[in-house]
Amino acid sequence: MIVVVIAGQNTLTAPKVIAAVMVFLGVYIVTRSKSRADVEADLAKKTALLQKVE
């Protein structure tokens, strides 16, 4: 898309910029989030620690 804008074949508008930012933000969020297995493993560890304290 950047090549097309530089070549003058298209224009870069606010909705296109917002869409690109949203795509990159979504990819970032997905790659940074934990998997369900990781979340369940962390919960199991915390539960085990709490049971030891009691």
C-alpha cells in the first residue's frame, strides 16, 4: 500500500490509517496473550500455594 501511495496511484486516508493500526494492534495483542493452557497452569499453581498456606 505504501508503494501505491508513493507512486501516486492511491491516497492515504484516516480510515485506512486507523484500519492499519487496528490490524497491528490486534496482532500484538494476540501474540502477547497467554494460551489457555498457560492460564490454567498458573491458576493450578496459585491454588496449590493457597492450599499449602491453609
